[in-house]
Amino acid sequence: MIYIKRIEVNNFKIFHDRTELDFDENTVIIGPNNSGKTSIIQALAMWHFGVQTFFDSKLEQDKISKTYKAKGKLTSATGIGINRLDIAQVPMSDTRQLWNKANIRKGSVNEKISISVSLNYNNEIKECKVEFKYFKSELLYVYLSDDLANEPNLLAYAANLKINLLYPMSGLATEETLLQEGAIRKQIGAGRTANVLRNICYALHSSQEDDWKYLVNLIDKMFNISLNEPQLLASADIILEYNYTDPIKKTEKDLSIMQAGRGQQQMILIIAFVLWKKSSILLIDEPDAHLEILRQNQVLDVLKEMSVKYNNQIIIATHSEVIMNDCDKLIFLIDGKKVNIGEDTKPIKSALRDYGIEHYYKAQIHKRILYVEGTTDKSILKAISEKLDHPLAGILNNRIFIYYTQNIHPSNSLIENGGLDNQSGYFYNHKKHFQALSPVVDGLKGVAILDSDGSNKIDEESGGLTVLFWSDYEIENYIIKPQSVFSFVESEFDKTEGPLFTLVRLNSFKDCFNTHFMLPLFKNNPLALSQFNDLPKELQNELYKSQASSVKTSKLLEDVFDAFADREKGQILLKKADYYRITHHCNSFDIEVKTKLDKLFNILS
């Protein structure tokens, strides 16, 4: 059943500009944090509360007779006051918090919140607009558009719609006292769902026995537990237990609902709430909360089946890419703006399912993606750019969408990895990743800078993605050279021990370097290495380049640091993740490095 067809929101919370969204029987609103998902369902709840307040005050109670026109029709000229505490479904400490960036005035003019909802009324789509005006921190006024105020039947229909907002399950209260329905609604609206789970189940069991049986049967199928009938004690406390069979001991026991998993509690809450609120518009915030992937699939299936059976319209706000797969209508929000994903939602669903919301979000924001194999490559690239004072350093030091293509394990520290904006996620082929995002992000470009791994790989460009390969085996080859390594090691030695001790340690390291790096580089041929050492410096550099370019020099250097640590019975002097520190000791770089940096900058800038 479709009760609400459309909403237009302006100046409410994150929505500064007019935002228009269309709804279907079951609609999923998806997006990253602070995108406006919850704000939309709160806007619907706020609109309904405003309509109800106006209807109750103006029509039923007829408190302000002067608002009627000569023909007995209603005008919207006079607003009706609303206390902050009465708006239970949109918790706030100050009514200013309802306004975008808390701006209640523009110059000397009061800024109004505008929420317009289009209803399916008598086989027509009727627009019902409500505005809110700030008065003081505890009070605001609601106004209706003349069209709505002057149609009493439409106003009555809108006011009597059943709109119910459900927030996700929080930690279950240890005790729960019997509450009347109004008090239950107030607790739910304030997000305190954990305080009323037992109450909802008790209300269901008391007045809707068939629905209670449906709930028990469904939870038994899903979790293999049997809900016992809720019990009301003389103290007015409600007891809710479930029967659990131990699969090993084959014994049964009754356990408090508090001992159920948070996911089980969440599913009981959602299903009981839907059964309790039939023929209504259900605004459900993050029904996937506390649920693993299979259950996330399951919760939407259950909600869809029940919406058809009980004439509900369901509007869901979620982070879950799983839930969006089978919805009738998908709405994507970023920073309070609707993203146009077209009629065919398969490409966007595929991209979000495979890579997650954050990838789409960053692609939309940055329009550029840098692909590297791991955090080590990024660190070295950044260090080289800074050493050469290249403008690429400015890009790498700012927020940028970097995607890692190798199976690495990033540090737990967000600070070390440049924060959430730079730590972008992992381990799929760069072409597949780009091809998944590019059809749904206009103007997207990507550039990959990858190791050649000792093969002759050719740069390529196709469909907005440029792939560059280092001529040498890997990026580390361009900084790992004997003199730069020795310079780094010498700078690390404790100078307070005196120059003689430093010289002894440096010679010891050079011996390890000679054994575990240079000798393997020359195929373990001592004569070839001896001849190399006898060459003039310039010829040494040329020969070293030719020998090392097709070798994984980072692995050889790891062997050197391991051997030196064993020799000194100490810690490893430098781990591979920190090889970028050698960059500061490089006196020069191959011309290829500058060329590659230029290409990266031209694409990413």
C-alpha cells in the first residue's frame, strides 16, 4: 500500500536546499553517515505531528474561532504552538536544532522549515505542505498551506494517517513496567526502544492473539527459540522469557529475553512492532542494526511480506548494502542531496554491494581514484614527491580516494594511515573496481601506478582509467641504492657513542649488506661482485641499475636488516612499511620518476 508518494524538504536539519524524494510500497534510503537518511524519516514524523497538532487544535477543539472564514473554511494564517518536549519522535535539546545549521534567521527574516508531503488520496496525489517557524528554544509554530487548511477532509485524512517511527534496538532494560500506548509511543519516539520491547509483546499478546502466535512461529523458525507468553506481575512489571533447547545436552530451559542476542532482540522488536501497527506507514531506522549479513537479507524479506499482508508502507533508512538489493525503490543520499541513479538501479546496487557505500561516496566527492598496491607504495610515492618538491605532494597530503589492490593488512591506527579519507579499502582488481563505479559516477577518472614485477608491462588507458607501470621491478627499487641505504643507517646509529663506535657499526652493516644484498644481486658470484667494486663510481651506478632493475630489491633489503638484527642481538633497524624513510637520503632519482609523477598529477589534480 502506498500512502505517501513524495516528500519535499527544505531547511530541515541537513537539507539546506529543496530536496524531493519519491516513495514506493517499500523504499530503502541508503547513504554514508550524516547523509540525511534518518533526517528524512524524522521529517515525515515531524510533518505528521504538525498536521495532527493543527488538526486537533483548529478543527476538533475549535479553540481559535477567528481562524474560520465566512464560509466556515479554515485559514492557515495563524500558527499553532508546539512544545519541544511534545515532539518525541525527533529528540532535541533546543528547537534550533531542527533548522539547517541551526540558522533560524536570514538577516532580519525568519527562516521557515518547509515539509511538503504528497498523499495518495481518493485516487489522486494531493500535496500537503507544512511550515515551521522558530519562536524560542522550547517552542515553535506550525503553519499549514492554504490548500491543505481549506480542505477539511484532506486535512482529516492526513492527520489520521498512522505514521510510526522505529529506531534500532539499544541495550535492553533490566526491568520494564506496564505502560499505556501513549507512553510506549513516546519511548519509541525518543529512541528508547529497549524500554518497551516487553510492553509491545505484552500488548500484542493481550489484544492480538493470532498476531502473537505469528510472531512466536516466525522467531522460532529464524532463531530456533520459542517465546513464552509475557507475564504481568502484581508489581506491574512485565516478564518476557523464551524457551531454549541445548543442542548438545538436549535439555530445555527458560531464559530471560535479556539473555537473547542483540540481533534476536532486534528482530523480535521489528516484527512485533509491524504486527502492532498494521495499515500504517512504518519509518524504520536501521533495521539491520546488530544483524549479520544473512539476517540483513532476512529482515527485508520479512518486512516486505508483512507490508503486503497488513497494508503497510515501509520506508527504511540504512547503511546496509545487503538490504537495498530487493527493495522496490532505492534512494541514495550524500550530504543531504539525492544522487541521481536513474531508473535502472542494477549498476549502483552492484557497485555498492561489491565495494560498499564509502567507495561510491568518495568517488562522488573526489571524482578521482589513485590505485596503488599498498600503503608502502603510497608512503614512498608521497616521500618522493616531497623530496622533489613536486605538486603531487599537495594532492597526496590532502584528502584523496586511494584504493589498495593488494592483500595487505593496514595498521589499526587511522592517524598513521592518513585517516578514514585515505584508508579506502581493499584488495580487488583495480579495473573491476573502476568499472563498477564509473557507470554511476559522472566524470570519474582513475590512475593506477603499479609494480612491473620484473616483466615488461606496457602502460594503458581505457574508459577513464590510466594504468602506469614502473620500469623497474617495484617502486622501492628507485630509492633502495647502496649509498642512500648507508646514509639512512648511519643517521640512525647513536652518535653519543662516538664516531669510532658508529664507524664500527656501519662497517658491520655494510658487511651484512654485501653478503645478503650485493652478492645475491650478482648471482652469488664473488668475482663479479669484486669486479663491480673495482669500477669507477659512475660505472658502478650504471651497472647497479642494470642488475637491480629486474630484482625485488625490497626483499633483499629485508634479508639485510634481519641479518644485522641477528648479528647485534637487537631490533630490526627498519621494517618494510617504513622504507619511505630512505627516500630522504636519496640524492637523485631516475628521470622516469619525474615523468610518472607528472602523469599522476595531471590526472589527479
